[in-house]
Amino acid sequence: MSRSWTDCQQQAIKNKGENLLVAAGAGSGKTSVLIERIIQMIMNEENAVNVDELLVVTYTNAAAAEMRHRLGKAIHAALLKAPASAHLRRQLALLQRAHVTTLHAFCKDIVTKYFYLLDLPAKARIGSEAELGALQNKVLDDLFEAYYAQEPSPLKMLLAHYNRGVGDDGLRSLILKIAEFSYSMPQPESWLQSLKQPYAQGDITQWLHILTQAVTEELKGLCLLLDKALAYANDAANGLQKYVPVITEEAEALKQLANAEMGDWDAFAAQVNQLSFGRLPAATAKMGADEAIKARVKHLRDTVKEAISAIKSRYTAHTEAAMLAQICRVAPMACALAELTEAYCTAWQAAKTKKKLLEFHDLEHYCLRLLTDAENGVQAELQNSFRELFIDEYQDINQVQEAILRALSRGNNRFMVGDIKQSIYRFRLAEPALFLEKFHAYGV
């Protein structure tokens, strides 16, 4: 029995010749849409696409296995209807070597295939958690010992301000966290060096731009909640028309700030601080109000009010002058921390190379290096190998993974599905902003 698809799902399945992002909530069938798009591509014998000409990336090995199983099941079902089809029999055979995989596994395959183009030690392997942990501690011990011996020492300065005489474990942990985050960037070394720039310049403009952007992005999300509350109130069947003028005024004030251009921070902060929420008029069941819908509207509005309160205390309570003074105070520590982390990363990479050990993120960076080398021809070869790239759970992609996928793409052959509300891998350095960037850029 064939599945019935909505008009939007049909468009996602059939549209060709451009990058597509399918943004939908849990249980909406977005992964099924991705699989159906693949099935229709490989079933079309007039414009034949072989299954091994597609790159299908998902986040876990279990999800990749499930996807491969569903594709195999669909091909078997098609063969029962057309047992003489040589094309379908070929797809079934090719499925065993199809690129339905996690990005880590794909990067490992690429690094293994083009090993001779990299300056990797022979017989390099992924280290176990135990041996990498022991080596990491040794690298940190040696690094801290060297910096303790320095005068003046950035390490001693940091310990004086950061640990307050209770040992260096907290600082060691912080350095490891920053280093780990840097590995999610396409160019970790450049990213670490860039950390010092805003402090060294003594210029608050960049900070204010980041703050304004953070606040306006959050306000845009809150506008969606108020719009939803307003839609409920506007529906005559809900008996909440009295709410409309109040919520409309609040939504308009919020949208004005959400779309504000970068300008005077103090003026912008003052406008945010002046945001207020009036008292909603009485609306009872006796007056025709739907109590369940009324509760939803109240919940949406309360969520917005609480978020605005948090923005006021976290961001806009501080003036430009106060923030500049604070930045000047922490600048020496921030630069020292960046310097220590850079030194650690250099020593850590050298230690792994000497021991012929790799981490998973090394595979991603070596793969990206292969793809961005203009002379080795790897990028062109792989771009020609893949007719289309399918990315499931796109909201959990990080910056270096995005760079890899961009390098593999021809610019119009990426099909991505995800749900920003299901982004649960920030602890693994996923960057949901990449999803939001495309969500807005693709005209949704």
C-alpha cells in the first residue's frame, strides 16, 4: 500500500536542481520524505541514477543501517512488480556499497582511500579513550610545567584570577574544552588566534554587533510565539477577540526590535528594557472563551514574558561603557588563555603524530584538507561521483562538517532535513545556527 503524501511533501520529493531544506517537527515524516526522494530517483529508469551515486549522511550507525534496510525493502518490493528489471537488480547489488553512512565513517573512508596525499604517519589509527586520555594528561603536565617556569607567566596570571589558589584542575579542564570546541571549526588554529583579536584591539564594536545579533535572533523566535498566540485570539471560534489589540501591540513592538539595524547599543538596550506586557482583558467561558485555547495563549505569552525578562538581566542591563570597562579588565586573561590553548593544541597534535594516534575529529579535518587542496583533484572527483547529497538530522551538523558537505556539493544538489527543536547534540559541538541560516536564506 503506497503512502499518501501532502502537497508540501510531494514538492520536497520531486523538486530538482536546487538545494532544499525540509524543516519539520518530530513525527512529521521528514526522514520518510528523504528516503522516498531517494527511492524515486533510483527507480526512474528513464533518467537512471544508481544508488551508489548518492551520498546519504545521518548521525548514527543505527540510523544509517535503518535507512539502508528501508531502501533495500523498497527495491525488493519494486522487483516483485518488475522481476525482469535489470536496473532494479543492479540497484539491489549496488546497495551493499552505497554511501549510506555517518559523516565520521565517510571521512574515514576518504582518508583511507587518499592516504598517500596526506602527511600522516604510516599505520596511524584511532586511539582508544584510555590511551588518548593518558597521553592528553602527559601533554598538559609538560605544558604546565614549562609555563610554571616562565617569568612573567600567563599561566600564573590565569591561576591567580581563575582558580584562586585551589590548584590548576579547573584551568586544565577549561583549556581542554576550548581546544575541543576549536576542532569543530574548519580551521582550528585560525579560530584560536582570532580569540585574542577583540580583546587586543580594545574595540567594543564587534562585541556589540554579536550582542545585538544574539538579542535580535532571540526576539525573532519570540515573535513566532506571539504570532501563534495572536492566531488563536483572532479565531472567532475561540472567543478571545478581546485579546487581539493587546497581543497585536506587543507583537509589533517585539518585531520592531527584532528587525532593528545595528546602531547605538545603549539606545537599543533602553528600548528592550522598556518592553512591557499589559493585562489581558477578561475572557471567561461564560463570555464564550474556549478555556483550553485560552490556556495555550497564556502559556505562549508567559513564555515570551519570561524570555524577555531573561534578556533584560543577561544582556541589556549593561551599558556600553560598563561592558568596555569589563572587557579591558579581562583582556589580559583572555589573551593568556588563548595562548595556552594554542600551545596545548600544537603539543597535542605533535604527541598524537609521534604515537601514530588519531581522534575522530582528525578524520574530519584530514578529509576537509583533501577536499580543499586545489591541486590534488579529490574535490572534483568526489563532486562528479555524487549526483545528490542527502543529510538527515541537519540541525546537528557542526562547522567543519558543514565545510565538508559544502566542498562535496556542486552548489545545487544538497537535500537536508531536520528540526531545530530536536537539536540535542550541542554537547557534541553541533551548530544549530547553520540550520537557522539556511531556514531564513531559503525564503521560508
